[in-house]
Amino acid sequence: MIIVGIVNLIVGLLVGVSGIAGFLLPIFYVSVMKLNTVEALALSFSAFIVSGVLGSINYYKARLLNVRTALIISAGSFIASFLGVKANLLIPEYIMQKVLYIVVLLSGLSILLRKNKDKGGSGTHNMLVLTAIGFVTGFICSISGAGGPILVLPVLIMLGIGVHEAVAIALFNSIFIGIPAASGYMLNSNFEIIKPILPVSLISHGIGVLIGSKNGNKINQNILKKSVAVFSILIAAYKLLF
């Protein structure tokens, strides 16, 4: 329980600051805690709901959350998340673990290779395009457990949305991915295994997110994202190879 609390606190801190690193939770639960993928994803997506709510509130207070864009993307993600859970439960567990590590590897590479300049605005984007982005990323995130921001964030920045605003939108979006995903995996998991872990993970994760989201603007985003990207690439490559 102590390890669970520490890991969730650290991951919550990173998620609150940069919107990424949520994918580390399912990897931790599967690799370290030796949980089945379904239980690992149930715990992880429950934490993503907490980080999405708390992080969105703090970024909204800082006037960094574009509510219109966030709602449009989240509408697509909410529908896709149900489909992702259904697909995951039909696919063998070892394949889903491979999918998770591949998504983490590609996401780490995308963060490492892209230019992260904050352009300071969100602009106006086509509603269909935003909905499609939400649908695709929501499906991939819910089926793999990678967490919403790790995929949504690079796409938003490529659209010209500023880094801090992209983090805010991605965190808001993770609520609508997390609710269907957490519910679906929870219903298909062994709750006796999850029950003692859940309160520790949610409380510690929430504390980390609160601290991180309140101090996100004070930390150099490029350095943090590069560090997380390198770490994600290394751990995903190791798990895929060995």
C-alpha cells in the first residue's frame, strides 16, 4: 500500500504538471503489483477521473481551459471509450499488454521528436475534426490504458494550441474517457482485489494532481516532457523486448 501511494502521488504530480505520465499506472500495476490487465485498468482509469476533475478545475481557475474545444473532443472520446472497453475484453490479455507498451513507446517518441513551443492560443478548429480526434484517441486510450493526455496532448499542440492550454483540455478529456472505461473494467474485474488498493490510489493520486496542476505554469514544460518521454521509451522498449 505504501508503494501504491508513492507511485500514485508521483504520477499524479506529473499528470497535474504536464498532462502526461498516466500510462505509468497500468504498467506499474501489471509489472510490479502483478495484477491482471482488467484490474490494472480499472484502478488506472479511476485515478484518471480524479486527475481530470481536479486538474481541470485548477487550470480553469487559471483561465487556461478552452471549454468549447474540450467539450467537443470529449464527446467523441466518451462514445469511443465504451467501444474500447468492449474490444479489450474480447482480446487476449498478453496482446493487450503488448498494445499498451507499443502505445507508450509511440507516444514517448512523438513527445520526444515534436517541437513543443507554446504558441499561446487555441484558434478555431473544425468541430468534426475535433470530434474525430476525440473518438480515435478515446478508443486507443480506453483499449490500452495509456491515459487520455498522452495521446491527445501531442495532437492538440500540432493543431497550434498552446502547451498549457493543451494540458488543460487533455485533462478535461480524460474524465470522459475515464468514466466509461473505469466502469467497464470495474464490472469485469475481481473487486476483492481492487477494494483495498482503490482508496489509497485515488487519495494519493489526487494529492499529486492538486500540487502539480497548481504549479504547472512554474515548471519548464519542455524539460519535463522530454524526461518523461525518454523514460517511457526506455520502459516500453524493455517490456516489449524482454
